[in-house]
Amino acid sequence: MKNLTTFLINLLSAIIITLGVILYLSSHFIGLPMLIVGIGFIYLIQYKNNKKKAIQSLKSLGKALFIPFIGLVVSLIIVSIILISTGYNPLMTLKTLIYGGFIKSWHSTVLNATPLIFTGLAIGFAFNAGLFNIGAQGQYYVGTAVATAIGIYLPMPSIILIVIAYVVSMLLSASYNIIPAYLKIKTGAHEVITTMMFAQIASSLSGWWVNLMGGEDPVHKYKTDKISTDAWLMKLKDLVPLDHINYRLNVGILVAILTAFVCYFILYKTTLGFKIRAVGHNKDGAKAQGIKVNKIIFVTLLISGALAGMSGVTQVLGLEHRMTYDLSSSYGWDGISVALLASGNPIGIIFSAFLWGGIDSGGQYLERVTDIHKSIVEIMKGLILFFVVARYIYLYINTKFGITKKLFKNISHSHTP
Amino acid sequence: MNEILSLFDTQLFTTTIDFSTPIVLAAIGGVLCERGGIVNIGLEGFMNFSAFFAVVGTIATGNPWIGLVSGVIAGMIFSLIHGFATIHLHLDHVVSGAVINILSAGLTQYLLLIIYHTAGQTASVPLSLHDMKYAIPILSSIPYVGEIFFNQTPIVYIMMISVVIFTIFLNRTKLGLHLKVSGEHPMALETLGISVFKMRYLGVILSGLLCGLAGSYLSIETGSSYSENMTSGRGFIALAAVIAGRWSPIGALVASVVFGFINALQYKLQIIPALKFFPTEIFSALPYILSILAIAFAVKKSRPPKASGEDFIVERID
Amino acid sequence: MTTFLKLEKITKKFSKIVANKDVTIEVKKGEIIGLLGENGAGKSTLMNVLFGLYKPTSGRVLINDKPVKFSSPKDAKSAGLSMIHQHFMLVDNMSVTENIILGQEPNKMGFINYKEAREKVIALSHKYNLEIDPDAKIEDIAVGVQQRVEILKALFRDTKLLIMDEPTAVLTPQEVIHLFEVVRKLRADGMSVIIITHKLDEASEISDRIYILRNGELVDSCNACDVDSQMLATMMVGRDIIFKTDKKPRKETGIKSFKLQDLSYKKMDGTYAIKNLNLEIEAGEIYGIAGVDGNGQKELAEVVRGMVKEESGEIIFNEKVINKYTTLERMQNHMGYIPADRLKFGLIPAYDMASNLIIGEQDEKKYTKKTNPVWRRIVDVLDNILGEYNPVRGLSIINKKAVIENAKEVIKKYDIRPNDHTAIAGYLSGGNQQKVVVGREIERKPEFILIVQPTWGVDVGAIERIHEQILAMRDCGVCILLISLELEEIFTLSDKIAVLYEGKIVLEKPAHLTNKNEVGLYMTGGSN
């Protein structure tokens, strides 16, 4: 009986959370309180079952969020100082930025976050094995290129086409990491340099690919033909029977969030993840204890490539419906920041991707309504990244000046590779 | 056949030097930094930052020499961030380097706007270092070689001299020996009462200086303005040159010149009618493919500085 | 004799922990001091205070009766203090000369005068009868020679007080005698020497006076000639220590269970670390390999464990050639491993104890949840296509309950503290980390076990227990390959003793037919 009630409450909360997420992502803000209520329910059940554990998990969450929070505050203060010194009102600017990013242009935040979650996951997943896939941008290009080709040339019914596009793109963008992975294993060549070089190669070749896929069209130069509508991802406005949903929003974001949870599950609940993290923490120890380190490195880099590829596919099938020759596209690079902010935790990556997406779209809104250029957000992003990643700075300040001893005693070195 | 021979004219070699110079400079910077124990993937960011400030200095004063100095100083100051983050804040060197690159792009974008109220590109400098081209008397009149090596612009000469200077520095001087030890066995240095931190800062700042020269070369010597993303991956090729050159200035020089040569050659190849069939993009990918090959073959035999990339902590608790 | 150095009532506290309490030590000119103490007795804290790395909470340091304040090792250096660390502070790929002159380079305007430097080094080495090749690289010379380089390095910079941390740990008995001769010569020249050690016999042999530290406090100081090692041990540990571990005679089983045949291993640089090595171990026998560090021990361990691939030769276990077996397969065939460097090879320091107790077995049925048959089909099909690189092969879900249960059991059985399976392994004390490793290996019921330096960095009191556990394994019929740099340990445990020199076994004898002198001779290749 008791079990049944728990199950029902859990089920109910899950439904509420799912609905809340979908509504929230479709810019219906009623979704946010629903989400919170749902999570609250689940936490209460946890609390009832095992008080100590529930409190502990809350504590450790607080601890994990502490540094990012401080980093955010510190960098906002510095941004304010910069704004004041260049003659703007910091409070107004930040208010506009936040209003733009997280309320007014929320839909564009969601659209920005979608590819960032994937690339962030790609880089973050590799972090866990102590690898730095800095060239995710390259695998992203491969993903877009393959998805475009399939979308244009493969006549298939919708669902199958989408599945094929995903599978083939993921496979090929994963294979794009085979040579860096092989070199890493066989010669010890650092993946930072090799994946970076591969990214440069991909970006050189992307122009050629765009030409090949119909980019000669004088009207849409630097753009390929559009992919067939069969390959388009479902729009959120078709999924949710409500008004005022931006027509560009699509289910890509749901796929992204789901992928993040799958990554989390793989890393923390399966034996593969157990081995990946062991390699990340102590390569020699893992090897001595029978884990095939080379194989893990190989597989991790390939999974990482596939995740970066997913970013490209989702972007093509969901939003752009074509590939653009655009050298300033930077989801791969921004993915580095997103992954670093969350120190490689897949769930954290969802939030940092939304933060980054929000800052970007907030910047665009800011530029529309004021005379401040959006590049202020680039500085802001740089500062946030620095003050979150260089977490030792707080310990440093503490030992130098002896303030707030207790607060910072738990900070150790950063856990990223 | 004639077509192939005609490829190898003086122009090919001057272009080679043109391409190699910034890579050589940045690569020597990378060598010094890594020999001191700090891995530096932020070379790209340093270069970008100083390229911008070289233009700022030149436009403000009209004098490219002052531009050069400001570019170099900017590079050195910017390198201090990397130094502080890795040495004092014990941040992972690769992570810090990645952050440096991101920070550099953001900062220049914003400053471009604040200072010149434009996005993307600055105005041209009134006078560039290219106008300071100087032919060394006698030497420059040697046929073929003279034109290539001794009728050059200032930073190219600086590049040639710095290869010599830093080779001597590493192998013959006290400071060079200390720098090498701080990258091989920092504790050995510290126990002798020589500060590892200072040596590592020295390495980082020298790399800032050299990247400053490299960046200035791009914006006020071969170019005449700063545009976003103008370093376009050269910092990473320099990193590959560091490895392929086995962590020595001469090796870095050789590796970079090979990259420069391939790059110069690919431009030439693009014009050959017989090769028109290949898309030009394949040629522009050539240098990167070459770097990967170079790394693939060089890495196994070369031995990086032992403690490079390792955090150094002296427990000092009062 | 005048007093050169005096540490007066040194107290050092780290927030709540008292590392040193009222320690007073006096070193006279031309005197050899022995400093005894277990791990964690406060020896290294004291030295760090002396070298200006730590500021003492109270107390002061006097040199020539004048109080001094060192704020960095540099100050200590200029006062004439030098220290030879247990792990040498030498740069591997640089020459002997460069290492000796480092920091005191003869130079003109910053340019090093290598010629002058070389001559100075040669003159110094002749003066003290410390033979070295000034141009050799450190990585090419033996550990004993490296120590000479360290001593020369100290002499090169006008040292008045030389501190040596465990100087005999890496030496053969013969080399120890030579070292002591050199140290006595230094004393005759008026230099003071502090020798930090835990080897009691040696301390009483070489020292004029001995200080004993326990739990951060000075227990006693005595003249060396008045005490024997049993008394020293009691003072050091605070209770009576039985040195002789109870070793029952071995039961001859006659089953040759582990064999190495013509084993060779080539390093990356092309030189052989192990060359044509042969050995046979019976079930229920401890085969002890002695040798000076760097003669192939590390490589031998890695080859036997399957971490690196041998060049040629055969590894035979239970009459099967297991060359092709991976590390995991060797583990599954009950081949255990207790590494010297626990944190590097034995544990994942960032993982909790429960995970560390199952590492290597994570894919086994007992620790994974049952998978869906349909899913298993898919995995099988992918396995056929991708083989080893099938990413989903390892995608079984960890059975957390079983993992925790296992942990609770082992923790209880081996008395690991804290009694908490979520404790992070890296934060445990050295002794408890060793318990985790030893407990895990014993629980896996090994038939063969490779043990390297099992008491490295473990307290004197805990050594007994570990030795007992190893002997108990032997008595159960486990075949044991013991590699140790400590001759004492080899002789305490082994049934058969072999000496590894330059990758070859140069001596192999039953333990009762040999002695330390003979083994020591072979350890430096002295037999030829």
C-alpha cells in the first residue's frame, strides 16, 4: 500500500516535471513553478525515506553550486565596474540583459542552448576520462555536413530519415576522432593539438562542402540547399496545443536534455562510466587494476565526437534546415566554456548551456533596445569562466588576506583534467 | 616540368618566410614556456591580443615602432594572466590556456568597439613596419639568398636574431639552466633556494613577449590593420612546431619553416591549371594535415620536459 | 666542541594538530647526529622548520649561538645548511656537472663557464674520494653514484651542516660502508651531519648522538654507544617490538606454479630493462628479489602484471603460457598484485572505498544488475562486429547494493578505519590505504601474488602485521613473488632469494644458504 502511494506520487511528479519542462521551454512560464513543485514532491519522498541522505544530497548540491555562484557574482561586479568606467549604468544594463535573455527572448535562449548542451556534453564527457576534446567544432561541422547531405539527397519517410540522419552523422563525426584517438594511444600525441588541427581542417573544407551541396546558387551563396521537410524535427508548437509559441522552437532541446541525462547515467551508474572516470582520475592505477586504458580513451573520444556531431545534426534538422558557410559559428568553442563551468558534470552542463545561451540572447536584446554593443557579453562570459574555473583564487585570497576562512575551506583544486 | 620548376622562385621563399615568421616566434615562445614547466595552449590568444594592441599603438601615435612596443607589452601583460592562473592559482595549464583564448577573443571584440566603435576590423595603420623594409648592405646583394634573407622587414630580422639568442640563453646561461630545471625537476631548484615560481613566470612572460612580436607581425608588418580572428589557428600550428621541433628553438625554427613552406607552396599550387580540379579548400587544409603528420611522427621519439604541465606546490603554512 | 646549530623548544601547530612540541636539538661542530622516528613522528616538519618552509609556532633556531630567522630555503642555504632528500633532487637528463653546480654556477655575466665548472667538480671528487664521471647523464648512472653526486652537490656549496634523509635506503651493505667512511671523513673536516633514519643498527653505528622523536615530541636523546637497537626501537615506537616475525618452515609442495622463461623487456629507448630472465616459484613459496633500485624491478613488475608487453620469453602460470593474457585476465585467473606505490597503482584516490574494493571486478556478475535479454542480444551482435571497441559492452548497470555489502564486509574483516565505505581512498592514512589494497587482494583468493615493497611508507608497528599476512598467504599455498629494495624485508620473508642486477638474475639461493653480505655484493654486480 505504502509502496503504491510512493509510486503514484513519483509518477505524478514525473508527469508534472515533464509537462513543466515542455511548457517552460515553449516560453510558457507557468512551467517553471510546475517544475519546482514536481522536484519538491520527489525530494519530500526522498526525505521521508532517508532523512540523512536527503539532507546530505542537498548539502553537496549546495557545495557544488557555491563556487559557480560566487564566480557569477564576482564577474558581475567586475562587469559593472567596466560598464561604469565606459559610461553606462550597470544596474540598468544588467537588468535589461537578464530580462532579455531569460524572459523576453527566452525562446532564442532555448535555441542557443540546444547545440551548446551537445557540444558541452561532448567536451565534458571527455573531461571525465581526463581528455580535452578541444576540437569539438570540427566534429560539429562533420555532423552538420552529413545531416545536410542526407536531408537533401535521401528520399525517405520522415521518422526513418531523421533516425538515419542522426545515426550516420553520429557515426561519421565519431570517426572523425579516430585518428586523434589512435595517435593518442599509439604515440601519446596530445589530443588538444590533434583535435584542434582536425577542427581547422574541417573548417577549411566546410566551404567546399557547402559549394558541393548547392552553394553556387547565386541567391543563397554560402548556404546549401534546404533539406527536405521530411527531415525536419518536430516543432514545439505542433507538440504543445497552446498559442504564442515561437515557430522556430523544436524538439531538439528535449533531445539535448535527454542526452544529458543519458550521459549522466552512463558516467555514474554503469561499469563503462566507472571505468571512464577511473581512467580520468588515475590512469596508471586503472591500468594496474585491469582496466584497458587505451580502449577507454579510444571509446571516450569517439563518444565525445558523436555527441559533438549530434549538435550539428540537431542544428540542421531542427533549426537551420541547411548548412551555412559560417566561420564565426562557435558552438564547439563555446562548448568548452559550458563544459568547464559545469566541471564536466552532464546535468550541470544543461544549466551552464542555458546560462551561456541566455547571456548571448540577452546581449542581442540589449543591443536592440540600448546603444550598448552585444560584445559586452563576451567579456562577461570570459570573466565568469575565469572566476568559476580558477576556483583556487578564493583560497588564494583567503590565505593571503585571511578573510572568510570557514567559507572556503572546502575548495580544493579544480577537478577538470 | 617547367611549370614545377617555376614554382621555386624567390617569391616562394619570401612568402615562406612571410608565413613562418609569426609561427617561429610563437613556437619559440612555446618552447621557453614549456621548458619552464608551463604548458601554453594560449599562444593563439596572446598573439591575437597583441596584434590588436600593436594596431592601437600605431594608430594612436602614427609610429609603428611604438605600435610594436605596445603590442609586445600587451602580450606580456596578457601572458601574466596565464602565469598567475597556472602558477599561483594552480589551474590546469590546458584549461587555463583554453580560457585565455576565449578571453582574448572576447576582450579584443569589446575593446574594438569601445576604442574604434566598429566591429570586426580596425582602420588601416597610417604607416606599417612593412614600410621599414631594410636591405642589409653587401649581404642583400648576394643573388637569390640575399633577396630572401637580407632584404627584409624588422620583425623578420628580430625573428632570426631571437632564434640565436634563445638557443644561447637555454644552453649557455645560468638563467637558462634554471629555467630548464624548473621544467624538469622543479623541486630540485626550490631546494637549492631558487624560486620555481619566478622561473616559471619568466618562461611565461618570454612567451608573451615572443607572441607579442608574432601578433604585431601579423597586424602591422604583413598586414596593416587588425581584424577579428586574424591569427586563424597559427598559435596551434606553433604548438605543433614546438613538439615537432622537440622543445628547442632551432627545432622550432625548422618545423615552422617547413609549415611556412608548405603553406606558401599550397598557394602556388592553387594557381596551377592542372590542379584546378581540386577544390582550393583542400590546399588550405594542407598545413594542418602536415602538422598532424609531423606530430604523429615526432612525438614518439621526443621527450617533453618532465614536469611540464605539472602543478608545483610548495607547502608554506604559517 | 662548539655548538653549531641549536633548535630551541620548537613547537609547530597546524590548526589543531601539533606536529612538533618543544623539540630541542643541539648539533656540535664535527658531530654526527642520528634522528630517529617513525613516519609521522614529526621529522619532516622539523626539517621544514629548519629550512624556513614552515614558520615555527614558538621556539627559535640558533646558529653559532645567534638566533636566526629563515624565511626560505635560500636563507638556510646561505647559513651553510644542506639536505640530501630521500628522493634525490637531481635532473635526469642533465650531466653530473650541471647538477652539482646548479645554483652556484661559475659564470661571467650570467654565461656559465662549463670548463671551470668541470675542473672544480673533478677536484672536489678527488678530494673526498667520491668517484664520478662529470659528463655522464644522471639517468645513466646507478643510484649509489647518484648519491655521491648529491653529496658533491652539498660540498660544492660550502656546507657546514649536512642533513641526510634515509641515506642508506637505496644502498647495498657494501655501499653503506663506503658512505659511512665518507661521512666520517666529513666529520673529520669539521662538518656536522644529521642522519635521519629508521634503521636502528645503522643509527647506532654511525652516530655520535641520537635523538628520538615520537608523536612530535622528543622522547630521548642518548649517546650512541650506550644503547642497542632493541632499546632504540622501544623508545621509538613506545612499546616493545618483536623484530623476528614468526616464520614456520615451508611445506614443500613441489608444484612449480609460476615460471618465467627467458623473459626480456625492451624500454622505449631501445635498451633492455630485463634480459633473459628465468625463475620458478613453487606454490607456497616466497621468492624474494633483492636489488638496487633501477635494475629492472619496476619493469619486471609491470610485465608480470601485464601492463606492458614483453619483448620475448614466456610467462607460465599453472602450466599455461599467459603472455597473451591482459591484466584483467590475469586478475581473473587469481593473480594478485600489491604495488609499492599504492596511490599510483593500487587505488583510484578520488574514488570511495567501496569502489576501490571492487575495482577490476566491476564487470563481474555479482556487481552488475541483470540486463534485459533483448539488450543483451544487441550487445552480443555489436560485440561480434566491433569486438573490443564496442562501446556498449561495458554498459551494464552497477549493482550498488552488492558493492556496498562487499565493502562493509572487507572493512570489518581487515579493520579499516574509518568504518565508512563512502570515505574517499585518497584521504585515508597510509596504513589504511595499504589495508584496503591487501584486504582486496587477499579476498580475491590469489594463487599467485606479486608483492612490491609492501611496507613502503608504513609505520614500524604496522610492518609486523603486513609481514604476518604475507606469511599466512604463503602457508595457504599461495605462490608469492616479492620484490623489495629492503634487504631486511627480503631476508625476513623469503624462502628463496634472488638478486636482480641490470635486468638479470645474478644470484639465486635458498634463503638459509646465503647472507646479506653475499647478496649485497651481487647487488652491485660485484661478483664479476
